[in-house]
Amino acid sequence: MIRFLVKRPVAVIVSFIALLLIGAAAALFIPVSLLPDIDVPEITVQVDKADASSGEIEQAIIRPIREGLVQLHGLERIESTSREGRGTVRLSFEHGTNTDLAFIEVNEKIDRSMNRLPRDVERPLVVKASTSDIPAFYLNVQLKNTGEAAADERRFLEFSDFVRQILKRRLEQLPEVAMVDLSGLEESEILISPYTGKLRTLGLTPAAVQQALQEHNIQLGNILVRDGHYQYYLRFSSGLYSTADIKDLYLNISGRLFRLEDIASVRLVEEQAKGAFFSGQHRAISMAVIKQSSARMEDLRENTRQLMTLFEKDYPGMSFELAQDQSALLDYSISNLKQDLLIGGSLAFLLMLAFIKKLRAAVLIGITIPVSLVISQLVFFMTGLSINIISLSGLILGLGMIIDNSIVVIDNITQHREKGLSLEDACVAGTEEVIRPLISSVLTNCAVFLPLIFLSGIAGTLFYDQALSITIGIIVSLFVSVLLLPVLYRLLHRGKQDERPPNRKWELLNVTGWYEAGLAFVFKRKALSLSLSALLLAAGAMVYMQLDKERFPRLSRADFEMFIDWNEAIPLEENQARTLSLLNTAGEQVQSANSWIGQQQYLLNKTYDLSLSESKTYINTPSPAQVAPLEDLLSAKLQQQYPQAILRFSAAKTPFEEVFGEKQAPLRVEISDQENNNMPAVGETAAVMDAIRSRFPDVSLKPLPLRENLILSVRTEQALLYNVPTDVIRNTVETALKSKQVSTLRGGQSVIPIVMGSTEKQPLASFLSTAAVRSNDSVYVPLASLVNMEREHGYKYISAGRQGQYYPIAIETEEPEAVLKEIQENVSPAFPELSFSYSGSYFFNNVLIKEMAVILVIAVLLLYFILAAQFESLMQPLIILLELPIDIAGALLMLYIFGGSINLMSMIGIIVMCGIIINDSILKIDAINQLRKKGYGLMEAIRAAGHTRLKSIVMISLTTVGALSPTLFMHDIGSELQRPLALTLIGGMLLGMVVSLLFIPLVYWFIYRNSDVPGRDHPGSHATGLPGPDVGNPNAGNPESPFANPGSLLKT
């Protein structure tokens, strides 16, 4: 087939040009995003009930929901959190679960649970997690020229309605936008404040006004009536549609008609806010823009910027700002990865040119890179892959492997020409001779990715893109090397002489001389060589014990998030003042900041699920070096002013960290009452935490999140004595201290709540001492004589899982194993009434490392089977695989030197390295076998094969290292993510090159030394254990070959 192609260069070249054009066209239609579009096997159920305590939420709502969901198919973990006004249930499913079906099943079970919930509870919201639901960016909108507070409140109310009705819809009209999620809006309500004096004079209670509203705000529906030959729908107009309708509402009091406006104030006001959003120090509205999964990020960014320009022109009273722009992060990461690809390819080309010193051969090998990458885009398009940091990193990782095949083909064709074959015969014979080892090499490279399907969790799904992109790249490069390069080689060298080698007196490094000296050293000192190998294995084992174990590598960022729980029952205004004041102390160290204070209104963004006394702030600094000092400053300031507050810093949530970042502390101790599986008493929890602190003073435990509640109890005997119903007492307190929703007003496209309450809220102590309640006997009784009040401290949150309620103690420590052992042996036995269970990232990381170890074993077995089939031997694959432990030690040493850790990326790097590095040994063993079949003696074949494959092995290793080197010096998320992987590959490849050239021949000699025919080695070999300088060297006598004179190591 190769001869057929070589004789038809026009057909071959035209065919590849067509593939290149199609690939370039396909690249224009491939979606570009930060992460692959994958379904995260997580579903969240959220339910709200205003003014309900955490205990009420847990017992009446969350517990029935949780009990109804525990039987879900594929459910791995269920956790719930109940707090004042809101409850959340988080469901995590097994890897591979169809989340669409799980979403349907969750909704069905929620519907079945509705009859167990209180009637006034709205249906819970069910949200399915997906990387496509993570906002591409946030658009912050705020008003300019703010003035007086009252006027600003009114303007902000109108501004909120404008953003919801106009700006949101205009953004959602963009074809790239899936939805726009809003938070920071101010809602309106109609406040009815009865005139207390007039009501007393008329003998009315607020309940009578409420009843009148409900009676007049009834939608009676339509009645179909017939009038002669026609039919009509008769509609009763009896609802309330405007504020004027409410004011004109009439009440019949003792035969006299009163308008509601005469006995109560009716006003359209802003609803009491439960949360707010601030851009810097200014109140704003946050618009989270979510991209369509199939849209290109650059199209979304460009169209959004154009729309922003139009907004600024049309609405000069508003300012617009893009924040937490993932498209900018995508641009930075993708552009840096493309730069890595360009620089890495260029370095590989230059290293190759410097080594082979033949421009035409270097150009031919270099052509493989762009041709393979462009054709790979066509396969990307056909397989549905997107351009993202994972797939692009895979191409960078595979860059060295892409040119490996072309190096072997060109080098082998050149050697056949040097043996005297014609140009055409050399192209054919040189290519056909290496097809089998090349296919074996590609299969081994691909085989190491196959076991990754056993990687559990979302990480296994994510790195499917990386494995597929590498596989596509090396398979395409194989076809390019075998089908295109021989044709181009013949065209470039037809009628021309090879380039003259450079003047060797300027050559500083003679690789062949180094190889000769190294091989002589190894065979002279066999015991020492084996001892050095064992020493490397021991060093690798020691380094493994010293390296940190974590899930993913730490990414350096110039931004971070600050979460604060003030751990006090403060109102929103106080939360807002404290947060902005703390942020103001940072001064110029903060480049930009966004603050989410109190409850937020997002539908999908569950990371901003905050309570009234909590806040989260996104802070962007000028450089990563300023992050740690700023965190220390904010922490010290907060500790000084509010020591009871709970402060937590975390990396700013990129889509990658949002899905795959650490979501738990290294160690979490979950304690519960052993008798009834409820939350332990507050005192018991505090005692456990004190016991942990006493044994580990350096471990920082967050303060207990407690909430002080006021318990108002009715004195039943007094209420009966004065004939005062309990509901009247409740309504009186509720109306005076808060606004109570009594109805709704439906007008246009909005629904406005109608609430009844006092215009000005009284202090609690003043109200209890002055308020009076109207009895059934129309006598006003002092409220203080009817109720008792006491204070109670309880948990702010109630956590629960499959087994019931528990309190989680998060322990941030560098030695979770030691802390866990101490707690199990000494702390837990001291509290026999409590049940202790444990979770945290420590356990997950251990499971992950064990899974990766199993995957490594499976990968090695697959490699063994492939090599056994190629060599028709059960022993020779073991010789090749024997180098893997030494290479892994080199990879671990490289991680240790550069401050890396054992994480998912470095483990994947080790697995990939195992598939790549044995390619050198495959070439070496295959060449030795071929030479022995031709009659060479054992030592003669070892040395000749070393010279034959020396150039290929060194170039493959150096070009792979050169292609990966730029990743070590870039600071984008893609490069930092791939850095541990690159370090393991570089360390393994550099050491593996030496092992393949020197150690593998020694092992081969040990295995086959007794099967060789005596006397067949060159006589010169008996003195040194090696053949003479020219025996077995195919380049001996060829003045143009760099291997013709391997005498000295250094030449000047």
C-alpha cells in the first residue's frame, strides 16, 4: 500500500488538503467553553416558609421530604439543612446515573410528599445541577446620581421592576443566552395600616378589615350563557386590581358604610427586604447570565457587549459592569493553552532540528503537528467534543506523542537510504518496517486511557474529553505519518542530495559518545547498576509518603470569596453595614468587590443560599501575591470587632472549582444523640469541641452557630378569665410587630401582596407594656397580663442525613489521619451518649487514590497483553514493563522537587506516562529482536539496536519534554491544572529515556545471556563486555552520519 501511495503523490496531497480544509471549516462550528457540558449527578430541593424556625422547617417540611427521597434509585448521599425560613435537601447520585430520569423521579416523589406538608407551603423547587447552569458572567446594574434615602428607595423599587421587565427580557432574546437569573431586586407590596383609634371607636378589630378584603377579592370565574342564537361568557368583576380598588372598598359597620381609606392607610411601599446585592459600596442588581450549552462563548460575550453599549446609550441614568467574567477567564486560559501549544510545538521542532541537523527532515516531521491538529478538529466536530480547557490540554499533552510517529518514520527512511537503497525503496521499506511497532505504540498510548472509565464520580466523566482528545490526536498522527510523510519525503528529496551535516568541530555534545560510555558503565558494573535502580525505587517510595494527598491541584488566583456568619440575630441593615465597613478597611488592596448580603433571589445559583445574618463577598485583588495578606487583614479586623462571627475564605468559584472543588473540610465529625438520632444538646456539642481543642491546640474550630429566640407563651388561665381567644392575641402581636399578608392584588403581569401591619414598628419591650387586646366582651385587656416571654438559645441550622439529625464539626487540619485516630480513641469514648460518624475530603481522597492505583494496575495489565501479542512472548513484555516502577519514582521525585502533590491530575499523568515511556523500550526490544533474527549475536544486537534507535528514542523524549515545558511557566487555570500532569510526564520521560537506553538492555542480557550462541560477538567485545566500536553500528563508515564516530563525549 505504501508503494501505491508513494507513486501517486498528487492524489495523496490533494486528499490531505481536502481534509485540512474540512477540518478548518469544522473548527469554526465547534463550541468553545471553559468546561465540557456534562451533567453533574446532583439535585437540590429547596423549600421556603416565611417566619418558620429551623425546628419547624425540619420537623414539618424537610423530614417528610427526606424520608420520601431516601429510596431513590442510584442515590449515593442525601443531606439536608434546615434554618429559619428555608430548608434545603442535597441529593448526590452514583456516577453514571441518568440525571434526567433522576430529576423526573425526584419530582414525582415530591408530589407524593405534598399531602404530608403544611397546606400553606408552596411546592418545593427542584434544581438539577449542570456545568451549563453555571453563569458565564454577572452583569451588575446600578443607578447613578443617588440622592435622598426616601427618594432612592422609591427609585430603586421602580428600577427593580424595570430590570425585571425590560433588561432581563432583552438579554434573554440573545440566541446564546439560556436564561438570566436575578438577585438584589426590591419587591413592592400594598401596606394597609389601620387607624387604631378609629377601630376602637367603631368597635372593630384588624381581623374584620382582613375579612372584608378577602370577601371582595374573589375571582368567581366565567359562566357560559346563551342569548338567542349566540353564546357568551359572563364574567363577574369582583376582584381587586389596583390600589384605588382597595381604597374604595366599603365596610358596613352598624348600618353605616365606611370606605377602607377612612379607617386605614393604604399605600404602595417597598417590601421589607431580606437580602441585598452591592457592587463595591453601591447597591445594585445582579444579573447572572447563563449560556446555552451549544453556544460559543465568544459569540455570547460579543453580543452581550454590544447590547451593553446600547443599554448605556439608551439608559444614561444606569451604569453597567461585567463581573466574574468566565468568558475572560476562558479567553485567558484558552489563549494561554494555545500559546502553550504553539511554543511547545516550536520547542519540539527546534530540539528536533538541533538534534538531526537536517532541515528537510525536520520540516517534514514538523508538518505533522499542524496537519494532525487541524484534521483532529474534524474528528472533534464529528464526535461532539467542544474546545475547552480539558480537551485543549489533552492536545497539548498529546503533542509530543503526535510527532513521535513521524520521528520514527523519517528516521527509519533515512537509515534505509544510508544503507544504499533507492529513494522510493527507502520510503517504502522504511515505513513498512515500523508500521507494526507504531501501531503497537499507539495502542499502548490509547490503552492507558481505557481504565479511566472505572474512575468514579464526576472526575471520570470530566476527563473523558481529555482521553478522547489525546486518542484522536495520536491516531490522526499515525495516519499522517504513515500515509503522507513517505510521499512528501520522496518529493522533497527527489533529485537532491541530503543536506551536508554541520561542521562537527563545533558540536559540543556527542550523544552517541554519551550512550557508548553509559552502556559500557552499566555492563561493567552490573551489580552497581541494579543497586542504583533499587535505590531509585526506595527514594520514590519515601517521596510518595512525604507528598501531600489532595483531590485537585491548588490553583493560584488573584480573587477569592469571603463568607461571614455574624452568629447573631441581626437585621439586614446591620449585616449590610458590618459587611461594607469591613470591606472598606481593605482600601486599595481591593480592585473590585461584589457582596451578597442576606437571602438571595437566584433560582439556580445555590452557592448564594444565605440567611439574613450571613454575607458572601467576591474580592478581586491586583495580584495573587496580595490575597494572603488581605485575608489576614480582614480576619484580624473581624476577630477584633466581632469575635463570635464565623469567617471562611475560599477560592473564587470558577466553573471548574464550582463542580470539582473541595466541598468539605479534610475531616468532619458528625455527632448525634445516640438514643433518638437527633441533634445533641448545645452543651454536649460544646463539650466535644472543647475536648478536640484541648488535644489539638493548633486546630481551628469555628464557633457554634447559635441563635437566640424569644418564646412568647399565652397564659391560658388569664386568657380564659378575660374571654380573649388565642388567635386574637396572635393577630394583635403579628399586626403590630410585622406585616401579615392577607391577600394579593393581580395587576398586569405582576402579583403584589397585600399586607396588614403598623406603619412604624414599635420596640418589643414598649409594645408588650402598652399594647391591649380586645376581648369577646369588647373590653380591652393589657397584653402584658396575658403572655409570658423567655429567651432560648438553639442551633441556627439543623443538619440531617439518612440516619437522622447530626451536628457537623468541620476540622481544618494538615494531619487528618492523626486527628481522626485521637478522636476515635480518646474523645468518642468520653461521650457514650453520643454517636460519632466521620466524613470529609480525607476519606474521598483516599478512595480516589485507591481507585487510581487499581486503574494503574489495569492499565499495566492491558499494556502487558498488547505487548505479548506483538512480541509473541510472555517474557519480553515483562522486560519492558520492568522500567515502569523506576519511571514512576522519577515522576514522584519531579513532583517533590517542584512542590507538587499527589492528586487526580498527577495520578493521571503517571498513568499516561506509563503508556508513553514504554514506547522507547518497544522500539529498542523490537530492533534487538530483528537484528538477532538476522544472525547478530546478543551483545552485538544490543549495541547495534541502540545505535539504530538512539536518535528516535532521544528525540521522542526531548520533543515530548519540550512540548510540555511551557505548561510549567503559565498561570492560567488550564496550565495550572495540567502542571502536575506535565511534571510527572517530564520526570518520567527523562528518567525513562535513560532506563530504556541503558537499563532495559541490561535486563534483556540477563534474561537471554544463556540462550546466545557462543563466539558470535565481535572479538573486541570480550575485553569490555561490549562489541567493538564499529560492529553493529549501521552508520560506521558513513561520513555524513552523526553516529559514524562515537568515540569521544565532548568535541571542540
